[in-house]
Amino acid sequence: MNLPTRSGILGVGTGIPETILSNADLEKMVETSDEWITSRTGVRERRILAEGETNAQFGAEAVRNAVKNAGLTLDDIDLIISCTFTPDYTAPNAACMVHSNLGLKQQAPAFDLNGACSGFVYGLQVADSLVRTGVYRNIAVIGMEAITRGVDFTDRNTCVLFGDGAGAAIVGAMPEGSNRGILSTFCGADGQGHDLITLPASGSAEPINEERLRDKMHCLRMNGREVFKFAVRILGTAMDEAMKRADMTIDDIDLLIPHQANIRIMDAAVDRFGIPRDRVVCNVERFGNTSAASIPLALGEIVESGRLKEGMTVGLVAFGAGLTYAASIVRW
């Protein structure tokens, strides 16, 4: 059996809710203003799940679109990796819910990977390894989140940031001798910062009860100041390591997709990279922070618009709760 020397992204797709929550809408819900939100976060609107819609629903839509973009069929998918920290249920896993929505063949396994906002790049590293070792042929890696279902809409410091949505990539083998594909990935973590971004009453350590519900411990909490300091530093570290592994410098990167956390973090990180602004992909204004979905959503948009052309090199870099961080270099 001849194993592929390199995997690549064969196709990408998105699943985007139709419902828009604008800053003007938030002004009616919490003490804030469009000017305050925009100047501090760069977000003007975000997509949110409507009543009855689910995270897996949009994850499945993203996979369908990615499969079509790749010129494949759903029968070609032999593994689903769902990257999310907001699954529809703790059990069954989110990937199995996507599996069900897609009606995939029974033998195709499905599992979740929780790297928070770094999850999609973590998923790329896992998929890359599994394709290159010949275990699977075509893997659907999905970044999908329903964050607004777990935010406190009385806390203006967090509720203004986040949105919902999904993006997917089909990872498969590149032809022998091709210079396209996933050139490098780098993933890391700093568990000492595990308490900086949390959903406290969401597991077995602090099971949900009346008191914790009253204290809104089931909602997202974040130490914004400390997260900012970590993010600006670690995004540069992760990107440097990924470029080193690909034997590249920032001058070799045609487009950079940073995690769409907020505009201040992105601007500070971009200044540190020393890359021109016109080579940085940013859609935080329209989607907010969609965690694991942010990079594949942005990737899907630049492929659909034609901004990402064959032969171009794109850098992906993220950080998230855990604390996690990751970067990847992909030649399109």
C-alpha cells in the first residue's frame, strides 16, 4: 500500500444561520451601544441560531457544501471530526448528530474534538495524520458552534462578542509530487490558563443545580485582560513555529486567517507578524467570534469569492479556552 506523502483540503463549505443579531438589537437588551461594541470588538452584527435550529444542523450544511466544492459525494466521506465546545448534547456527540443529519453510511465513524477556538486547526492536524497514514481517505473536519445559546445576555463584556455558525473542510490525499496541501501544523496548550475562559457548570465538576443556574454558572465567563495578553503573544509563537516547520517566512504567506476573536486582538497580532493588512482575512464585523467555526467560515468565504486562488499559500492561526493554540500553513 502506497501511503500519500501529503494531505490537503479538497473542498470547503459553510453553514450560516439566517437570523442576524445587530448591535442595534443588543442596545435594546443590555447597557451598551453600537459605538462601544464596534470600537472595542469590531463586531457590528452576528448570526444566531433561531428557535428550533441546532448546531449539528449547520454543521451538516457546511459538510454538504464542502463535499460539493470538493467534487465528491457524501458516500466518499469515511470519517467525521466535529470541532466544537457547544455540542447539541454531551451525549450523543455532535459528530454523530451531523452523521445522522447527513445520512452517512453506518461504518463511517464520528467523534468530537474540543480545542475551543483552536479546534478546527487541531482537527486539521488529526485529519492530516490519519490521511497520510492511510487509515482514512476523505475526512470531514467541521468547526461548528452555537455559542449564543450559552452566553449571559446581561453581561455586555461577553454577549456582544459571539455568534453562531459552521464551516467544514474535506481533507484527503494529494497526488504524488503535488506541491499543494497541508504543509505544516502546530498545536499547543497551556493548561495553567484553564480558568481564563470557562463554562463552569457544564460538566461533572460542578453539575447544574438551582443555585448554579441562578448564578448563571452555565454561561460563558472570560477574563478579557489576561486572554488578550496571552492571545497576542501566543498567536505569534504558533505562527512562527508553523512557518518554521514549512520552511517559510511571513513573506511567503499570501493570505493570513487569524481566529476572529475581536479586532483589537487581531490588530495587535497582525502588527506583531509584520504582514500587510491587505493580506489578512477579517470577517469579524459580520459574524463576531464564532470560536472553532471562525477560521473555516473565513476560509469558505475567500474560496467562494475567488480571493484564495490555486497556488496561493494561506496561514491559519488560533487560540482558545484551555488554553489552546494552533497554526497551519496550507498551499491551495
